[in-house]
Amino acid sequence: MGDASARRLEPVASDSAVLGVLLGGDAMTRSQICAATGLSRPTVVDVLARMSGRGMTETETRSLGLAGRNPELISLSPTRAVGFAADVGGSKVVAALVDFAGRVLAERETRTCPEVEQLAGQLGELRRDLSREAAVQLRSVVTAVVGLPGVIGADGRIAHGDNISGLDSRDVRALLRRHLNCPVTIENDVNLAGVGEIDHDGAGRAGTQVLISVGTGIGMAIVHEG
């Protein structure tokens, strides 16, 4: 990997490290976050500034009754920053709002719109409906992950997603970003199912695994060494 590619990945890795620590649920000082992640204080300060700007964190000043400055405790905001997730199949869409601990706040299932522009509008409507149901402000939905059938290209186009017309002719990532009004990650739906098995069922302990999905189509995900 070249130096430029490594530099692009550094903020992503740092953000993930800080988020992973805060997902433990306990409020922490900046010094504690530095110790837990191994990141430098300037890096942690930059990451927390980005997270605060997205509404992902809240800060509490706790008095210790000692001389000097009281420490600021930082934690994830359970409702001010939530994620939108959607599993788009050939016949149905399952969508949910989740907090950063992975708890489902609201969930809905509906038939899949057969054309990509209609589908993008459908997902935007689901985001609004679920936000109302969960009593969450739309601006609190700060990220989205959408699982789609087919092979995801670097240009946002999707090959072999034959159940939904237009996936291969549009930048699907950019289209969804406009309708969902937040950063969007798109991934093959079966790959996401494989990740879900590891995260929620402990399947990663088995090392390499293969997940086969049989639905409107057939798909397979391979997870190598967890």
C-alpha cells in the first residue's frame, strides 16, 4: 500500500478505534480513551471533534471536589446519533434504525421497489417513517448501511443485481446519499449477513466460514480467519 493510501486510511482506523472503545458503554475521559486505544492525544482530540460535529457524542463535566480543572467525561449519545440500516432483497426490504450499541429502535418491512430511483426514494421514506416511530430527529440519523444484491463496483454501480433495474447504470451510493441525506455505505447483502453472524452469534470463533443465502437468488460469503 502506498503512502497516500495509508494516509487516507489513518482517520478511518482512528475513528473506528475510538468508536469501539466508547461502544463499551462507559463514559471516559480523553486520557482514558488515549490509553485504551493507544492513539496520541492530538489524534483522539481530532476524532472526538469529528464525532461531536456529527452529534455522536455527549460530554459531562464531573466534579471531583479537588483543586484544578474537573475532567470531562465523553460517551456516545444514544438517541442524538443513530444509524439507518436496510437489507434490500429481490422481493422485500427490511429497514431499521439502530443506536451505536446495536439496539434496534424501530423496524419495518415492505415490498421492494423494482427500479433503482424508486428504491432510493423508498429508502428515504423508510428513514423518515422510522425516525417518527422512534421519536428521533432526522438530523440524528448520521450514517446508513445498505445491503444490496450483486457485486459492488468502486464507481458505485452494481453488477448482477438483476432483481432491481438500473443498479448497473447509476452511482447507487451517490443516489442513496441524496435521498438519505447522510454518509452511506453500500455492500453486498450476503457479505453483511456474514459479518452479522460473526458479530452477534460468535461464529468468528470458528475461524474461516462460508455462509450461503438462498432467497430470490443464491449468494455466498466467505469469512477467512474471522
